[in-house]
Amino acid sequence: MLCGTAPTLSGEREKMARHSNNDHDNKRLRTRFTGRLFAGLLGLLSGAANAAWELNLQEPVTATARRVYELHSLLLWVIAVIFVGVFAVVAYSLVFHRKSKGHKPATFHDNTAVELAWTIVPTLILIAIAFPATSALVDMRDTSQPDVTVKVTGYQWKWGYEYLTGDAAGIKYMSVLSTPRDQIENKAPKGEHYLLEVDHPLVVPVGKKVRILTTANDVIHNWSVPAFAVKTDAVPGFLRDTWFRAEKEGTYRGQCSELCGKDHGFMPVVVEVVSEEKYAAWVADQKQQMAAVAEDPNKAWTLEEQVALGEKIYTANCAACHQANGEGLPPAFPALNGSKIATGPQQAHLELVINGKPGTAMAAFGGQLSDTDIAAVVAYERNAWTNKLGEVIQPADVKALRGK
């Protein structure tokens, strides 16, 4: 009898021990889960404290943008009414026509009145929406009789602006992200306009119709400024156009809205809308600067002058891929420090910068940079870091190479 009860007692003790261990494990898991949940909530709340809580479109500053905003608001209410109506019917049906209440399902297979209603009512809603939407779209496409026409060219990863008509005709420049690298690399606090600031914004006069012609040099980009209700693709080999007439002075920001490669998020659009007086002064200043920096084909550059200029051009155009230290991001973006290109034949290096390399991320800079700029940046790459070749490249050499 005693021998028969021993295994039973032992089994009971083992079972109790297992239950105790399981309770301990469950308690530990609950504690761990609670701790993680609490930490997650703290993280969310800390993020909310610093978040921008705007829930609508940007404030419109053009007549077209106001129409888009009003259409957006109207359709939001239409959708909200439809949503509430449909789900109210669904909820009512689920609650009051459920089997547990003894409701008997209907046996009909069709209802002409209902089918006509759910066909005619949505059709009328769509027709009512179509008229104002179509009118707005037609107005957005009317680029006739502009006061100013600007050609916008997308590059990886910057914008080129060229004024074609108006007082600023002939002015052209590149617009490049100006957010410091220290902020991008988390070595310094983020600025107010982090990744939405450029060195040279597009400048236009207030109250004037501005026509924008877009194209691209490499891949598809998209020039977008929400406050103007402007968003148009820039496609290589094609010209597309749009327009805006800003009614309020200020600085308006947007971004490239088409995935265009590694630095797609580093390609902001900034437009400064100024008074006619300030615009005229800006035009005069730009033309004066262009005259001051007009290239002298007979100037003989020194190595120090070229390296100083070349470093600025390299930082603006090349450092994003090949890095400030010249080490690149292999294999997509090869190093220049000690490379065969930067230490090899000078002509091959120049040709690569001018013409690019098809099938790779290496863009052709022949259409973006002047002879002086190309000579300077190549001279910098051949004399920076450990590439101390001591070579000076004159703009005339680049010009001669282009002419081949």
C-alpha cells in the first residue's frame, strides 16, 4: 500500500513544481511585456511632443491651389457621409437582423428599386464631382500668356533653373541642397528646414503668371510645390509644362516627388516669391554676378586656384556619391582616392566627367558645368587626399576635348 502511493505523491510533487515554474515564467513574461509596452508608450509620447500635427494640405497661395483645397474638403465630406451611411446600415443589419434574435433571412433574389437606386445615386454623385474637378484640371493645363517662363531640369540630385523669357532671360544656375552634412550624419542638431533648404532657390515675382517647363538629364524626377498645387514629372527627352501665379510673398518648399535614386530625399524645391521691386533688384544682381564671373578663355589658372574652386564644385556635385573623403560607397559609387581614374590618364578622367558612364549612376556633367568648373573639379580630384599629382588643367583643355 505504501509502495503504491509513493509514485503518486512523487508525480503530484512534480506536477506542482511544473505549475510553479510555469506560473513563474508567465509572471516573468507579463512583467517583460508590461515593461516593453510602457517603454513603447513613453517613446510614442516623447515623439508626439516634438511632432508637427498639421492634418491638412498646405495653405494655398494660388487660385488653383485654393480650388484644389476646396475640392479636397468637399470630397472629404461626401466620402464621410457615404462612409457613415453605409456602415450605419451594416451595423444595424448585424445587430437587429442576427440569427440569435430569431430573424428570418429574406428569400428574394433581386429588387429593381434598390438596384436602380444604388446605380443612379452614385452616378449622380460622380457627375456632380466631375464638373468642378474637370474645370480645375483644364485651368491647371492652361499655360498660355505667361509673364515669366523658366526651364527646370532635374539631375541626380539637384535642379537646374534657366529663365527663358522676361527680364531675367538668360539667367541660369543650379539649385542644390544646402543642409550641412553634419546634420545629415547626425553630428549636429537638425535645423528648422532640414532637407528643405537650397543654396539658390527659384525666384519669381508675386502676382505674375510663371510657366514652368520641366525635363530631366538622367532619370524621371518630379517638380512639386504643394502650396501652388503644382506637381509635374520631369522626363528625360521630353518637355512638360505647368504654371502658377503666387498671390502672396514668401518662401515655399517642396521636394522631388518621384523615386529617382539614392539621394531622392535630398532634392528639395524652394521658391521665393518676392515683390516686383525685389525681383528687379535680384535680376540686376544676378546679371552683374554673371558678368563678373564670365570666363576669360585666356586666363591661366594656378593649382591653388583650381583646387579651391574644385573643392566647392566637388562638395556640391560629387560628395554625395563619392563622399567628402573620396572613399566612395563601393560597389555602386567607387572611391576616387587612389583610383585608376583619378590617378590615370588625364583625358580619360575628363571624358568620364563630361560624358558620364551609361548604365551606371555616373551622370554626364558636360551640360551642367562650365569648362572652368570641369577643369577645376577634375584638378581637385587628381590633387586631393593621397592623389597628389600636381597637375593643373586649363579650361581650354576641356573646351578642346568637348570639340572633338
